[in-house]
Amino acid sequence: MNSNNLNKKIGMAAKWSIATEIAAKLISPVSNMILARFLTPEAFGVVATVTMVTSFADMFTDAGFQKYLVQHEFKDKNDQYDSTTVAFWTNLAISIFLWCVLILTRNGLARMVGNPTLGNVIAVACFSLPLTSFSSIQMALFRRKFAFKTLFVVRIIAICVPIVVTVPLAFITRSYWALIIGNLSVNLVNATVLTLKSEWKPRVYYSLKKFKEMFSFSFWTLIEQIAIWLTSYIDTFIVGTLLTTYYVGIYKTSTTTVNQIMALITSATTPVLFSALSRVQDDEDELKKIFFKFQRLVGVFVIPLGAGIYLYRNLVTDILLGNQWKEAAGFVGLWGLMSSITIIFSHFSSEAYRAKGKPRVSLIIQVSHLVILAPSVYIACQFGYEVLYKVRAFIRIELVLVNMIMMFIMFKITPIMQIKNIIPEIISTGVMTICALVLKQVSDQFIWEFISIAICIILYFRILLFLPYHRQEIWGLIKPYIQKIRQKLHC
């Protein structure tokens, strides 16, 4: 694939991926805002605990094959489809086996995660395992060929499910069962629609040779995913053991709320980045070029967004969660600020390692983070919730530092090169932050906060375009939206 064709595919994939996430973030927050007002933090705490179990089992159902199907260079289409079929039957068999094991051990698992009454809830929720085994393989094939337009349609259908299923059930039952059934419905819709739209279909075929070939790569990806799961959920397990279900709900919902906001950008760009880097894995210069381009373009939005969430944390919490979640505001703000830094300097680095066929590098980094994370969260819990969330947020700096070192070792990309790449965004965000702090002194009224946010956004982009560094690239990114606004004003 030549450079021009690849750039065109990346561009189209990014547009559809961004469109998907914009649509998702316009619809999903509406259902979440409603659910947060119908259900208590305890209900969300229950679901967070159950999700911890189901997500762990779900890693084994994929077995790392999804990344292999995107990253690997196949001899031809038959070779690709043979590998896909082997991956599918392996995933399905593992998922059914794990579901049976989880049903048999449900009560012991419930006691282990600190809530003995959740046995049956875990058994029902884990029905998602065989459902996701259907969708994960087809999703990998669509991402491999940059068919993000198809994934856009699938995602739009899926994100409408909570409004149709979860919200009415929450209104009627006022129970965590609404969230469990809603999640299962989303997985069922994804599995059905992706299977119908996929060119590849399951057939009766299996090859141990193919399995061994895939597993030699996927084993390290699987181990890496386990490490990522541990870094994502070990804190939830510790909090659930040492604190109440109420604080588990506050804690996990805070991170989930921010992650959903950030996912507006990251979910749209990360799959495209991995697919693009995988196609140029043997051309190090082109790989660096694509990496830097994604880093700075994502930085245009992520860096000010993180600062904005921190500065307006109370407003964000009130709008998205409601009055009963005021205690979450501190963590929401700090997690947003640290997320912007982690996404730019850590998450994208992980995609580069995987695209290069080196998932064990990411594994080493995750394990090093886990060694620090677990004892830090355990000790912080002894001092209360406020100390806990501050420790949990700031400890992400370790991930950033380690990834910077590893990027230099693997790709000769220095920390200075990465920081220089986003200097305009850092300067513009700094000025915007000063402006926001001044404007917040004028008034704390609800309407004024929205006005001050609008002023900050305008100021940020004005300064960004004034700075000469990659101005043309950024202007090309936002120019179409400005032109559309002008056309509407003239109409």
C-alpha cells in the first residue's frame, strides 16, 4: 500500500471514527444523565463490581486474536479468512467454558469481591461473554480494512439501546438490574448487526497449525491485556474490600464519566492509529511521522479538554451526574486533568509497541505500573476517599515517565521531541487556564460558567492559530466546521 493511498484510508477512517464518537457522546450522556438520577451510587457500585469480573473473563474469550487479525500481514484473503475462522471458534469455545465456570463459582466470586449477594447477578451478566465472542472478530476485520463507516452504523444502533431498554427499566425497577440487562442488550445488538454486515461468515474449519501461529503472538497480547485489566480494576477491588459500596460507586463512576468524555476523541483515533501503524510497521520513518501527527492532532482537543474538566469539575459533575454525586466532583476534575497527559504520552505509545509486534513491551510497562499502583491504593484507602482519589490520579505520572523512556529505546523518540510536538497546545491551554481562573472570579452563576467556557474555547483556538507551529495542519482540521457555521449564519 503506497503512502498516498494509506493517507487517504487513514483520513476517511478517522472521519467516520470521529463521527461515530461524536454521535455516541451526544446520545450516551443523555441516558447516563437520566440513569444517574434514577439510580443511586450504590447501584452503580454493584455494576462496577460485576463488570470487574465479566471484563476479566472477557479478555480470555478474545485471547488476543483481535489484535493479531489487525496487525498481521497475511499471504492472501483465504489465509486471512482461515485465521479468522480459527480465532472465532477458539473465542466461542473459551467464552462458553468460562461462562459455565463462572456460573458454578458465582457465589465464591461474589464473596471474593466483597458482596456475597451478587452471585446470581454475576451469572446473568456473564452471558455477555459468548455474545462478545461473536462481535470481536468481525470488528477486527472491519478495522483492518479501515471500514469505519460500517462500524459507525453498528455503533449508532448499539448506543440507542440504553435509551430504549436501560432507561425505561431504571425508571420502573430503580435497580441495578436495569444496567445489567441494558449491557446485555447492547452486546446482543452488536453481535447480531456485525455478523449480518460482515463479509466473512463462520464455517466448519479448524487448524491447530493456525492456532499455534496466532497464539505465539496473541499469548503476549493476552498477558498484556490481563496486566491492563489489573491496572484498571485492582484499585476497584481494593476500594470494594476496604470501603463501602457507596464509595465504589462514587469512585468508579467518576473515572467512567471522564473516560467517556475523553473517549469522544480517543475511541475515534486509537483504532485508526493502530491500524495505520500496523500497515507501516517496517518503515520506521513513516511510523514516526504517523505517530507524531496523531499525537499533535489529538492533543489539540485532549489537552484543553483535560484542563477544562478540572477547572469546571463541579459543573461537569452536576450536569452529567446530578446533585447526589457532588462528592465525585474532586475526582472527576483531577482524573480529567491527568487523563489528558496520560493519553498523549502513554496510550499512543502502547499502540506503537503493539503495531510493531512487541506487545510484551507494553506488558512490562503495565506490570511496573501495577507494582506501584496496588500498594499505593491500599495505603491511601486507610486515609479516606479524598486521599485515595488524589493518589490514584497522580500515580499515572509513572506510566508517562516509563513510556517516554521506552519510546526512546525503541524508536529513538525523545521526551523533548514529544513535548515539542505539542508546544502550541500547551501554551494555548496555559493562557486559556489563566483566563478561566479570572472569569470564575466574576461570578459562580450557572449561566456565567457556560459563557466563560465559550470565551475560553474561542481564546484557545485563536492563540493556537496565532502560533506558527503546524498552524496549517490545525487550520485544515477546524476550517470545515468554521465554514459550516458561517454558512448557517448567512442563511
